[in-house]
Amino acid sequence: MFQIDFSDQGVIAVEGRLDAAQAPRAQEFLDQVDGPCVLDLYKLEYVSSAGLGVLLRTHKRLMGTGDGLKLINVNHHINDIFTYSGFDKLFEIEVAER
């Protein structure tokens, strides 16, 4: 199951598996977002290379206007993926306190 939507706090909550099957849906949603973008990844279970591509394309688009992605509540497993891929150097990341 994959969900992406605005939370009550005004950030974008991502839940489930962001893989090749869900990447187009996530990209379509994120393409509608302008300005600073905060993604709450507390309930993200898995991210594939296709999911990383969605995040990278969105980040690059937003950087063109001086903004970018901020990732919050990132669990340790997902944070390891960002570290191994070098994405931890691209995004502002706040690791969850689990």
C-alpha cells in the first residue's frame, strides 16, 4: 500500500513503499507542489531507485526557485539508503527518534 497526501500539519506524509510501481503516482503528486516542501517519511517502509529518482527530480525542480525538499521523521533504514546513495548530501534530513 502506498499513500501520499498533505497531513494535518501541512507537510506531505508518505506511507508504504515508494517503488517503481508507485513512482509515477508520487511524481504526479509532487509535481503539483510549489515552494518549500517538507516530506514526513515516518511511515515510509521502502524506497527503490525509482523512488529516489522521484525525490531527486522534485528537489531539482524546487531548487530552481530557491527551495528544495526537506525530509523529516526518516527512519534509520531509509536513512541508510540515503547515506549509501549519497542523497544525504543533497537533502536536509531529520532522522526519527525511534
